[in-house]
Amino acid sequence: MQYFCGYPGYEDEKLPFDPSLMVYFRKRLTPEVLGEINEMIVRDAKARQAKEAKAEDHDDSDHDPGQGGNGGTMIVDATCAPSNIRYPQDVSLLNEARENAEKLLDILHDPADGKKPRTYRKRARKDYLKYVRCRKHTAKMTRKAIGRQLSYLKRDLEAIDGKLLLGKSLTDRQMERLNTLRSIYQQQKYMYDNRTHSVPDRIVSVSQPFVRPIVRGKAGKPVEFGAKLDISVVDGWTRLECCSFKAYNEAGNLRTMVERFREREGHYPSRILADKIYRNRENLSYCKERGIRLSGPALGRPRKDEIRDKAQDYLDECERVEVERRFSLAKRKCGMGLVAAKLQETAAHVIAMSVLVLNLRKIQCVLLQVFAALLAVWMPQRKLEIVQ
């Protein structure tokens, strides 16, 4: 980089960059900026496809002027991008919180102040190991282990508060971690006292307190821990519509996605292929007013005189699978399968970048197909020249 910047020779002191250069560069690429870049990529690719289709006098769009000027198909669905955290269990979470509280207490303590407050950290460690090394955990054993870890954590937090009252101070990052530990203690104490396993905005990770449980109901993974996101697929191109670390009902975002489609294309889609969860009364009436066909069966019990077009339902379901393929490719090849970022804004950046790479892979596949076709035409001619 020094050579690129025009330095006369190598220098160790005045470097044109620092080790965090890529971090600062990444901070400039916010999810909003990546969304704009993704839109530019999709717009350019669609313009190129339209030019090629016009040259071949072939229009493959499904624009239907008979439905109020609507045209195109939008496929929508939601998924979860799991974060790289340990599976949350109350005992292990409290043990990790206790260890973090002990580290903060060690930072605040000054040997000149006298004896360090007693924390019973060795006894707490033995109690935790005694529980985790047991092969079978009964409900009574688990409750007893949670109660002990709560008492240890309470003692540590009270000792930290005493140090802070004496005028000690922590950095902003350490204070943020302390607030997280207090929230964990309050939530776990509430569940312990009320004998329940749920609490609003439950924290499942000490290092990533923004991660929430996302109930998906999938086989093998009924609950995932990470960001929930909505994507839309139009003509094979993927867009990130919504991303949040809080559990939300994806049906409430359908209107926003349709209006964004209208802003881009200048008209509403002729049909929307979506899951059954999107077919509520509000979305059905919204789509009916605008001449949009929302795939799926009607709400309620089937009427006796109702005749369903099973062939059309089958075709809609076959085309809707495209969004599942997008999810599979994004999680297997584009880094969405396990987000290893520690910060909330960094995790959102990784998810937005995964969608961007998803469209770049599609462009790459198209270019490879063109190259293979040109190679297939060129090789027979080259063989003929060699023979001659």
C-alpha cells in the first residue's frame, strides 16, 4: 500500500493505514448502503436481460394488462439467520454471567482498599461442574442449580454496586456489560420465583444481548436464535425487505413490500406467492382492492359449492419453492447459515452482504452459461482448423 500511495521507500512509523482499516471500511457499508448497491446490481442486470430479450424479439415477462395494469410475480417468505452462540440454558447462562461479574469486580478492586469482597467463586464453580457433569438432569436438580447461581450472581452484583458507590468507575463497554448482567439476573429471578420459562425480551447470550429466541416451528429446530428477516424474489433476483432481532409477524410487512414493488416497477404485481401465514383478512382485502392474486386457499371452512383450481395451486406452490432455494443457497454458500459477528450492526451487515452475494452468484452463473455456449461453438471450429 505504501508503494501504491507513492512513498519513496518503506517506512515503519508513518503507515498510511492501521490494523482496523477494514473495520472502518465496513462501517461505511451500512445495510442501507448495501441495499442501494444491491438495487443497482439488479437494475443493471434486468436492463441487460431486457436488451437481450428485445434483440431476440422475445418477452418472457408475465405482464397481464387484463388485471388493472398489474404485472409480474413476487415471491415472499421469512427465515432466521442463526447467530453463532452456545445453546442457551439457564444454568450455563447464569454461570457465564457470574464469571463476568467476578471479572468486573477484580477490575474495580484496589489492593490498597483492603480485603476483596468474598465471592465464593471456587464453590460456585464446583456447584456448576457438579450439575453439568451429571448425565440426567431432573427438574428439581435444575431448579436447585439455578437458585445457587442466582445467589452467587446477586452477591457479586451487590459487591460491584458497593465499589461504584465508593467512586470507582468502569469504561462504557464495561458498564454496558454490567447492565446486561443485571438484566439477566432480573429475568432469571423472575422466572425462578414465578416458576415459568418465558419472559419478555429474554436475553440468551451475555456477549450478544440483542439476540432473541425466534420460534419457527421447523422440524429439528423449533426455536432459532438470531435475526429474523424477510426477502422477496422477483424474476430470480433477491431483495432484503426487513431484518430485525425481535420476533415479529411477517404478515404485517406484506403491504410495505408490495408498495416497494410498485415504486420500482411502476405497477402492482399481478400475483404474490407466499406462505399461509400471509393470508390474513387484512392482506387479502388489500390485495383484492388492487387486483393482486394472493396464492393459497381461502380462509375458513371450504364451501360446498367451491371449486378449487388444483392445477393452479400446484403451479403456484412449485414456483414458490424458488424462495426456499434462495434461503438454502444463502445459508450454505453466502454466510447466512451461521452469523459469527458479535455486534448488532455487524450482524446486520453480514446478512445484507449475504443477499448481495446471492445476486452476484446469479450473475456469475449467467456469465458461465454464456462462456460455456461460446466455448461449445468455438471448440468444433478449432478442431476443424486443426484437422485442415
